[in-house]
Amino acid sequence: MLVFGLVVSVILSNALGEVPDFAQLEFLRMAVPGFLLALLGLVAREPKSGDTLWYTRPTMTMVYRVGGVIMLIAACVLAMRV
């Protein structure tokens, strides 16, 4: 993660030049890969024997339905803007 962050920092520093808020923005950007890897680890693992995936549990049905409607509305709004 540190090597990836260093490479991205060098590339952005060369591309953007002297930016007053570079340190603050870079601190934010360097947190994104770790966050994405954590999300991937959350949903990419095999469930333990006898357990179901967290998003297929009966308690998550409402989240699935509401989330699906929200994603449909967001997709329609984005499609109408183009």
C-alpha cells in the first residue's frame, strides 16, 4: 500500500506541479485503495460452513429492495442527463 501510494503521489506531483492543498488531497487519495480493498475483502470471502453470505440473509431483504430501487432511480437520473 505504501509503495502504491508513493507511486501515485509522485505521478500526481509531477502532473499537477505546486498545488497548495496537495498534502491534504494526497492524504485523502491514499486512503481510497485501502478502503476499496477492505470492501472487497468484506464481500469476496467464502462463508463459513453453515453460514450464508451477509447480503443473502433474510434480515437483509429490505436493504436489498430499497437499495435496488435507489440504484434504479440513480441509473435513470444519470441516463436522462446524457
